[in-house]
Amino acid sequence: MRPNYHPEGLFDENKVSKERTNPITQLWHMNGKCPEDTIPIRRTKEDDILRASSVKRYGKKHHRTIPQPRSADPDLMNESGHQHAIAYVEGDKYYGAKATINVWEPKIQQPNEFSLSQLWILGGSFGEDLNSIEAGWQVSPDLYGDNNTRLFTYWTSDAYQATGCYNLLCSGFIQINSEIAMGASISPVSAFRNSQYDISILVWKDPKEGNWWMQFGNDYVLGYWPSFLFSYLADSASMIEWGGEVVNSEPDGQHTSTQMGSGFFPEQGFGKSSYFRNIQVVDSSNNLKAPKGIGTFTEQSNCYDVQTGSNGDWGHYFYYGGPGRNPNCP
């Protein structure tokens, strides 16, 4: 299938700012391409499965890894060992989200930890029935067996319990693109006070068929999540989040030194701290719009933080991330 409609206003931004940033490719392109009407699928090897806690959990996130900005119970926040620095909107019906995400290769302290930067499209309560569609980049030694930054997607319709997975590791997401591989390494990545690279991700609901589509960059429609996978998201999303997430397994009883984003705090600004720019939401008329009433959330701002702003070129943006363990984050 192909999407019937793209969101209105998608190409306005591109007319304005001819992308200053450089094109991003995937490493495997150096070895060839896939023929038309086929799709690239990253091979799952025995080692990949042996690294998982169990065959059943392979390719799945752990339960309770969604940042809940207004969770009343602070203990709940930390029980999963996941930490976030995010911007979010809620209180409306959302039919998609877009962002241009700065790409880095954060250092991971323990192989069972990860660091990712993504957008979340959420429906339902934060209970057992949460629906989520997620896309972005991640470094996850457990999942991929290395420390490369990789493009990924995720979905669940029951709060990460039984349904859903990363990339194409279970049925659900239907890929239609022969050029971009899910879970493949992104290259090049940004360097401190050096060249900056970013990727643009758009997820939107086709008003006609009701499926959720994903586009990478300006040219690649990657595929879709069929509407029937979801309950709440079959209608619309009630919350959109953008930002970073890490696992803090507290090795040696101290906070992990796994980095989020570039590993530097937002105050450092462009070229040093990682950013999301031109963040937008899709409304019920299938228009891309600036998000209204952006909130931010982080569990421990002296470990990982977030700072929002807006200007003409970048629209609504934020810097996020941090080093994890440091003198103020023991």
C-alpha cells in the first residue's frame, strides 16, 4: 500500500530552510541495495537471541518505560530504572508528529542499558492498555550486539506486556521501502564542536484508511502500522512526547554514566548538546501544526535535562540530554 494523503504543510518548511545539514545514509548501502518490490530486513543471528533475557522477551522493551510527566508517585518513576528528558503535549486529539532529531553516538556503560532519542505517539491511560508508536535512533548493545547508532521503531498496544516489538522483530509494522532498513546503522553521526547531522521523522495517520504511516527524511515513506493493531490509536493519540530515554541499572549502586543525546547538558547549545528541532503535531484536518502548550519532564535534571525554545528557522525546538553520573548526580 501507499498512503492516500500526506499531512498538509509538510513541504513548507523545506522550502524555507534548504537543509544545512548533510544527507544521512545507512552503512549497509556501501555493500549494495535491495531490488524493487523487496525490503531489507536485518538478519537476526543466534547471538542476538542469546543476549536477550529470554526468547520471548527478545526485541521487546521492558514494562513501564513510558515517561509519565505528571505521575504523582516519584517512586514509581524510578522503579523501572528508565530515565527521560522529554518535551510533550497533551489535552487534544493528535493524528501524528514530526521532528528533526540530532544524531549522536552516546556511550553506554553496561551492555544491558540503552540510550535512545525518539518520538512517542501515545493513546490510552498509562495503565495496562497503553498504546504507543515510537520511532527514532538508539544505541542498544543488548539488542544489536554493538554500540552503533541505529534507526528504530517500536509499537505496543498493551503497555509493553505481550504485544509489539522493535523494528521488524515481530509482525505488526508493515514495511514498503526497499532502501531504508529498520535497525540499520545511521552514518555519519555528529561530533562535538564539529559537523552536525540530523534525521527527520514523521508519523501520521492516513485519514482515509486510518493506518499510521512513517516517513524518514523527505523522500522515504517506510511503511505503516495497521490501525487494527491498536485500540485507542485506532482513533487518535492523546499525548505526544519527544526526547531521550536511557536505562539506569545503577551499576555499583551509583547512577549509570550512560549518556543521553550527546552526553552534554542542554546549556551547552548547538554543536555540543543534542537537539530536536521543528517539532510539530498533525491535527484532525491532517495539517502539520506547531505544538501548543509544550511541557517538559525529567526525573533528575542534574543527570539529564531538557530546555525548550523557538525561533523562525527551527520552529519549536529543545536541547536535551546529559552525562548521567557526575558530582551532582551520584
